[in-house]
Amino acid sequence: MSRPVLLDFFADWCGPCRRQGPILEDLKKTMGDKVEIKKIDVDEHMEMANKYGIRVVPTLIIEKDGKVIRSLEGVTSAETLESLLIPLVE
């Protein structure tokens, strides 16, 4: 069984994205290798942002086995992310 992937679509110029960064760092410390976190700069990877229909940054996409499980727009707390990810790793 594969581990869930958290895609963080962000931009360097985005204030809320800068707030989301430390939350994801804390999440990585808490969840360790159970979750793969990938940061995707929408300005550098426009084709990927278009593929996922990203219109707002930050947007977090949770995938499992190649399928989108959840999409979250705006700054999302570590607690919310953990509550969504824990069932996917157990």
C-alpha cells in the first residue's frame, strides 16, 4: 500500500503560502515518512497547476494511489491535515 502524497501548490509572492510553509514543516516532523510532501511553485510549474485546476494559492491536494482524495484552498492547520492523513496511513 502506498503512502499518501500532499501536494503544496504555492508561490513565492504569496503571503498565506509563507504561513503554510512552517505548518507543513511541523506536519513532516509529526508524520515523518508516512506522508510524502511535495512543494510545487505554480509560477515554475504552470502545467501541473493547470492539470490540477489550481486557481488559488496556497492549495493543498491530498492523493493516495494516484487519486485525489481532498483539495484544500487557503492556509490549513496541521491538526486538520493530520485528521485527513492519519486514516490514509493506518
